[in-house]
Amino acid sequence: MSHRNHSGGNLAPAPAGSSGDPTRRPAIPWAELERQALAARDRAYCPYSDFAVGAALLCEDGTVVTGANVENRSYPVTVCAERSAVVAANAAGQRSFRALAIAADNRPPARPCGLCLETLAEFSTGLPIVLINLDGERVETDLAELLPQPFRFTEADGSSEEGGGPD
């Protein structure tokens, strides 16, 4: 995982061919994703832990879906910001993701929990992720680095070893 204390950056792959190449994907708008993750963090409901988290998920079509953690006095019912964003995106028909920004007031920036990592892995294995905090610290990583061996069904139960959803 690379630690960088800067506000810019781009984890998008190098452009394929010329600028007119139809396979070229637009650069990931990290500054905008980070801004939206911070704004989502302000909407978190966390009366028990006081640990607010916001997430901004960039969908393949350029749509950004945000999520915030929502706590419950019965802790297992709590929904994390990352899963909140994935569920909202899925409900809107979005299942292909390009990038994720996560904002929390933690030093170093907070990593997603195991439930969130497995949820993200259902839809993408190499998702670029930026973790930020309120001090401007920024960590660039990706889902494969945070969860190198996601859960997959085995062929013994009739399922594909590949498992998961679309990448």
C-alpha cells in the first residue's frame, strides 16, 4: 500500500493507444470522489461509536453513488459506508465500479472492514481505492491489495472457482 500525503492523484490505467481510442477510459476524478466521500461522512448516523465514515463509489458509467455508516444499538445491524454505497448503487441498477473513496477521521486513514471488502469483491477484484482522513492524509491502494484472497465457492459444490460478479 502506498502512503501519500497529497490531494491529487490518478490510479487510472495508462491510456490505450491514441487520445481518439474508443477503449480509453476517462481518468478517475479522485478530487471529486474524495469531496463526495467527505460530504457523505457528514451524513453518517453514528451515535454509539461517534466514528463517522463516508464513501463515494464511481460506477462504470460515471455515476457517483455515496454511502454513510448507519449504526444501530444492536451492533451487528450496523451498515458500513462502503456497503451502504454498494447497496444504493445496486438498487439503482449499477453493478460495475471503477473506483472508491473512503473518508473517516482516523490516523492513518481507516481501511474497510472484512464485510465491506467481501461485498466489494462480489463486484470487482482490482477496484482502485483511496482512503482519506480529515487531516488530508491520503492512502492509495486497491481491493486486491486489501483483500488478496476473497471468498470464492469451490468446484466441489458445483459453483465456479471464479465466483463473484462482473469486473
